[in-house]
Amino acid sequence: MPSPQQRGVGVGLASMAERAAELGGTFTVADAPGGGTVITAVLPGRAAGRAGRRG
């Protein structure tokens, strides 16, 4: 398997993708010549009644 650098993805982006996956989400990077780059992270939310509670 190629390293993140060999795939053209920085270690920071690879780390963000791993974190998103660990949380049950997705992380994508899309680019187009002359069109910029779009980075999207989609993470599952909490039920409204549980938001902000710990323990």
C-alpha cells in the first residue's frame, strides 16, 4: 500500500480521514484543475437529548 505522501495526500489529511472513520463518519477530498479543492467530513451526530452530557 502506498504511503500518504506517495498517494499525494498529506499526513494531516490522512490523519483526519482516520479520525473520521474511527467516529463512524466519512472524509473526502475532491479537486479539479483550476477549480480548487473541496474537503468534506461527515460525522454522526448525537441524539438531541444527549448533547453535551458526559459520563
